[in-house]
Amino acid sequence: MRVHVSEVRVDIDKTPILHGVDLDVAPGSTTGLIGPNGSGKSTLLRCLYRALRPAHGVVLLGDKEVRRMRAREVGRAVAVVAQDHDLDNDFTARETAAMGRTPHLGPLDRESERDRDLVEEALERVGMAWAADRAFPTLSGGERQRVLLARALTQRSPVLLLDEPTNHLDVGAQLELLALVADLNLTTVTALHDLDHATAHCDELVLLHEGRVVASGKPEDVLTPDRVAEVFRVRSAVVPHPLTGRPHFVTAPLALSPETRRPR
């Protein structure tokens, strides 16, 4: 399913957050939203699943405008792994993953055998079947992220949205989660803080700065040294990774001017 955003503007408490943002994500591809803190990445994601209504512009899922879709219809089209969650209760990992079936059930419907099979399949796919009966809050940060990804998978939605999915995870858990997402072959939009992860795992990048799209396209075309220096205030280069051969984003501090250097 294609995701298309045209001229989206968002104001929160009369403060402009997004200014005429455009986005186009081809079916089955992965697009990374990157930019400094406060650039509008999470706000744009929230527009895609109707958690925020833009003051202006259009958001399309396939050929349907999000604001004209019912909540259940959006839930069938889009699965979300948000940065923050409110699952500090005693639901098990299995019960948490089963929440993904909600958009497919009517008010009086009960889980079917197929629903239960999808939950078990999702937990198995993310490597969390062993913890199906564990209380969600007792799991580690990486394990909780895997369960939330399993919940998203049980929705069987063609579009997957992730907001900083590697936050608070150790490096091994980060790489495992990104590899899992890459293997799903869904239309994926993910907000990422780590520019090296974005370079290595995304087909396209959209660079946001102060609520505007600064650049979009292939990672190596977006993350040019001059542009990175201007937006992130660091020196940078994209080089082949010494272990994998994939594009690898590296940074160094900007050279200090003589007047800003301090004697040791």
C-alpha cells in the first residue's frame, strides 16, 4: 500500500510544527524520517495513523484519505509501534500481542482459532514465543519492543509505522529489531535517531528540520557532508562498512574556530 502526504501543515497550541510537508512511500519500501530533536518526525507519523489531524494538506493510505476513514479501517491499514506506550499493567505477552486483532473484531466478537494462531505465529516470528505467558512489564526493553512488534504483526496491516523503535535498546537488540523489520516486506515508515541505522536499513530518507523537509531520496543523496553539517552541526561521511560492505554513516565534531577553543 502506498503512503502519500501532500502539503501537510500541523499547528499545536497555535505553534506551527509542520510546514507544508510532502512524503511519498512506495509499496513494500522502507522510508526513514530523520532530523534533530523537535524537527517534526513523531508529529508526521501521528498524522499517518490519524492521531493528529493536519490543519492543512492531505494524507492518503492507498487511494483513501485518512481523515475520511473510520478508526477500525485505519487500524486494518496501519500498524503502529509508538515510542511511548501505556502497557504498564499485568497483561501477558500473548495478551498484548492479541490486541493487534482488535480492528478485525466486532464489539461482540470473540477471538477465533485463526486469531489465536496469528498471535502465536507473530510471537514466534519475533522470537518471543518463550515469553507468551510472562507479564509484559517484567520483560526487558528489547523484549517489550519485540512483543509490541508482534502486536503490530497480528494486525496484518500492509503499512507499518515505527517511532524511534531502537530507543533504550542495547546495540545487539537494536540490530536484531531492525533486521526483523527489514524481513517483513511491509510498507514501512520509521522515525530514527541513529543516522547510521537509517543509512543502512532504509531505502529512502526524509530529512526534517524545523518542521520542513530539507531533502528526500536515497540515503547517500540526503546525507551529504554539507547538509549534515548545516542541520546536525557535525562532520560526516558515508563509507562502506568494514564488516558488511553496506553504507556506513560516520561522524566527527566540527572543527572549532580559534576563538572557541579553550586552553587545556
